[in-house]
Amino acid sequence: MIISLILLSGCQRRTVSRIDPGQVVDLSGRWNDTDSRLVAEEMIRDVLSRPWLMRFENRAGRVPVLIVGDVRNRSHEHIDAETFIRNMEREFVNSGTVRLVQGAEFREQIRQERADQQEFASPETVARWRREIGADYMLTGTMNSIVDQYRRDRIIYYQINLELTDMETNEKVWIGEKQIKKVVRN
Amino acid sequence: MKKSLLFLFVVLFSLTGCRTYYQRQQEFHGYFQTGRMDDAARVLERSKDGSRRRNELLHLLDKGVVQHMLGNYSLSNELFEQAFVLGEDFRRDALDEAISLLVNPAMSDYRGEDFELLMVHYYKAMNFIQLGDLDAALVECRRMNIKLAALEDKYTKNNRYRRDAFIHNLMGIIYDASGDFNNAFIAYRNAYEIYRDDYPELFGVSAPVQLKYDLVRSAFRAGFSDLGSEYESLFGIQNPGSLGSGEGELVFFWQNGLGPVKEEWSINFSVVRGAGGTVQFVNEEMGISFPFISGAQASGNLGDLRLVRVAFPKYAERRPVFSGARLSGRQHQSVLELAQNVNAIAFKALEDRMLREFSTALLRLAIRQAAEQGLRRQDERLGALFGILGAVAEKADTRNWQTLPHSIHYSRMKLTEGEHDLQLELLNQSQQVIRKVPIDVSIRASRTTFRNFHTLDAKPVGFR
């Protein structure tokens, strides 16, 4: 009987297996890596296929320079906006149709390094001042969520809004929106 | 085979004393409650109970608290980190479960209550902050977040402890101090919603006024002025605004008294045999009747039972001596607001689990009775001995983390840069100051300074 008891309680061994980061795995229903990647890819595909891009190129005769600003999190979860922003930046750069400059936080770091170079680096390798590229447009956004729960069912709805604003005129040249809706049943 | 089996039983049963875990730790608690932390640490080092694998988690938690109180923050965090890993990697061990069912649950590895495992991060965060490592404290915040999400997913019913407002609030306070107002806002808002929806009914705690101010301020700082205004009018308060020049902030946590300890109580059941291999455990006094369907091999054996005793754990409150406190200095005075009632959460957590405790206790009983009958058929004396040992060993698991505070109060204070001699004024029930504790803090401009202070004064168990 003791043996049957032991068999009943079973052996729970911990297993760890590696999987492809691209594989979709939904566990809790909360915001996860797949959401971040899918939203970034779709949004960037959308923004790059809209008329503002061609208009700019016709007017200026070059590709526009973008900066990714804040993506504010208004949802109920602590979402790492960082990975989402990085995903978007990668999509932008890899598309080849726009150029991207560093956001505010890293700009400061780079400037410090450049200031440091003025003093310590050999003259022929010193990065020069006042050669930073100014951005033509800034991408900003918000993340929102609504959670509705009844008994064992829960619906989690995420809405990500992104806007592209002209740095000179404050004109919004593109507005993107992507929703994700998940049903979680316990 | 029979001999060795008998030997095994005798060894296992003889391991269990009849005192509760708290009573066995008397010496340690004597020192701890009187603030003699060096002695308390020494007792822990040579504790026999603590050296057992099944008590390892509790031992680490107690040691972590003692080192924290001694100001050895790095060492304290090493201990809490070990406790964290132990809690994370806990797996049910089949043999462990079997022993717990055959003998008693105090023989199994202690796995920690949800609220206890969350409190590990409170202490860890406090330690890291005292060490000046805010980044590491933020790591603790992320771990809290993961644990809170797991807790919420573990249970589906709302009227139980499944969301912890204090921990959300703590996350908010730490994010806030690090300048991450967006995450601070999210944490404060989650905390507020839980204080509003769960805490008054479950634990008699309502949302601290300080939290409301923090929520409004962080909303504006995160750039959500629409939400900020909304909360301003909902609470009827004004955005307290950012710090002035040369101003810093103090966040003060007051840990009041001591959390509950566990005791044992038992019920006697008479066992009534029903039709088709079912038996009923009946206690007519309390009107409890549990049907128990015994397996094929056990049927017929359970029938001729008499009166049996089943032991259950219960919490016993150690009421704090102080019922409130103020923090006063030359510039300000602020009332410390209740943010977490650890005592009430402990009681609630056990209450939520009582049905499961009941059924495992009854399962334990049934299995032991069946085993006894099985042995009796082979050897009458061996069976009888097993029965006696079983009755003696019937015992509840009275282990819990007993160095936690009864409750946690907090306050946020704006102070000018420099040294401040503050007074922690401890109040009795009629709001009179019965003791003053000097608190010296050094405030840096536009920084948040954290302090926590634990008053250990508590009335003995069962003392009203």
C-alpha cells in the first residue's frame, strides 16, 4: 500500500528544455515575447507602407531619419517597453527605407564618450562634434489594457497606439493601432 | 521484512514530539522577542530543528530576519536568497508525502505559505536598499511581480488571499524611488484596486491615504495627466507635486509586533461503516460528517473502528502592545498608516485551505487505519503497536515563519537635506504615547531614503 501511495503521488521531476525563441507559447495570457514581436513587426510594416514616406522622399530627396521616443505603459501590467522598442528599432533599420538615431538616454552616453575622446583619443580617430543627424520624425506610443473577468473566464485586451510626428511641424503623419485579445479559461 | 518495517515505524514516530514548533523554539524566541539578536543568532546556529532538511526553509527565514535586525544586510540577503531558491525549486517528494500521510504532516518538508514567500522579497528589497543597491531592489520588484502573477493565477475564487496590495505598493515605492514613474504608477494603481476591492473585507485594511497621493503624483510624473486628474477628483486630493530643491524624502516602514504562531487542535471522530465499502467519519457535536470511499484493498478493514482523533493546525495571535505610531520631527509629524496585516493574512490563508487540511487529515487517518488492519491480519501485535504509535503520532503541522511582524505601517515624509533626529512615537489604544524611539536619518536631496524599524513588543499567545 505504501508503494501504491508513492506511485500515486508520482515523481515530479523538473525538466528544462530549450525552444526556438520564435515559437509561440501562451501560458498565463499576459503580455509576452510573442505579443511584443508581432505588434512591432506589424506596426512597422504598416508605417513603412503609408504615403508619408513617399511624400517625404519626393520633397527632401532622401530617406527620412526617425527616432523612437517613449512608449508609455498605461496598462495594468509591468510590461518591459524596452524589448518592444528594440523590436521596433530592429524592424526599422532592417527595412532599409528609413534611418534611425539613438534615443535621448543613449545620446547622452554617447556624448559623454565623445567628450572623453576629445581629450584622450588620437586626433585622427576623434569623433567630431556637431555632426549628429537630426531626426525628421519621432515615433511615440501608448499601451493600454482592459481586463474583464467573470468566474473562471478572463478576457485580456491590449491596445497599442503608435504615432509618428513631424519634428518641425508637430503634424501627425501616421497613426497606428494594434489590438490583441486573449481569452483565458481557468 | 516485518522487523525492519517495525523498526522504521518506531524510528519515524519517535521523531515526533508533542510540542508545537513554537514551543520547541522557546529559547530562540525568548532572545528574539527581547531584542537580544546576537544570542538569538547563536541559538539558531546550533538549533537541532533547524538542521533538519524539512525545516530548512524556516530556519533560513529566521536567520535572515535576525541578520537583518543585526544590520548584516549582505549576510541576511544571502540567507534570504537561499530561502528564495528553496521556495522556487520546491517539488513534492513522493517519499516525503508518503511519510507525511503515514505519520503526520510535520514530518514533511516545509514549503512556505504564499504570503511568507512574498515577504522574503520585502526583506531582500529592504536589505538591498540599505546597501545602496537600488538596481538589485528593482530585481526583487520584478520577482515580486512574477510571484504575484503566479499567486493570482493559482486561485480563481475572489474571496481569498490571492492578491497582495502591500507587495504591489512596495513595488510602486521602489520603482518610484528609482525614477521609473510609469511602473510606479502601474504598481500603485494595482495596489489601490486591491486595497479597495479585497482588503477591507478580508483583512480589515483600507487603502492608505499616502498611497492615494503617490498614485496621483506618479500619474502626473509618468505623463498621464488625464488619469492624474481623474484620481485627484476621485480621492478629493491635490497632486502633492515633486520635491523642492534641497528636499529629499523618507519612506519609513514600521513593523509592529509579531505574527501569529501555530497551535494544534483536534477533533474526535467516530467511524460509521456505510454500505458498499464507504465509511463515514462523524462528529455529531460539530455536525461534521465526511464520507470516505476506501479502496478495494482497504474495504472491510475500516469498518470495525472506534473513536479516532484528528489533529489540525490553527493560528494563535500574538497581539501587539502598540496600536499605532507617529513619526515626528521638527518639520513634520506623520501618522504611520496600516498597509499590511500579516496576522490577518495568515489566518485567512489557513482558513482558505481548511477544507484541504481536513481532507488530507482524514485521508491520513484512513490510510493509517487501513495499514493497521492490514498489519493486524499478519501479526496481531505488530498491528496493535502500529495503532498505538499512530494515535500518539497524530499531530498537526505547527510550523510557520514566526519572526514576521504582526502588521506593517508606513509613511512618506518630505525632509530637507541633511541629518534629522526623528522620534517614533508608539501609541496605546487610547492614542497616548507610551514609548518614544529615536530614529536618526540622513536625507539626500531629491532622493528617497528608506528606513524600517521593528518593534518586537507583543503580548503572549492567547493573551488579550
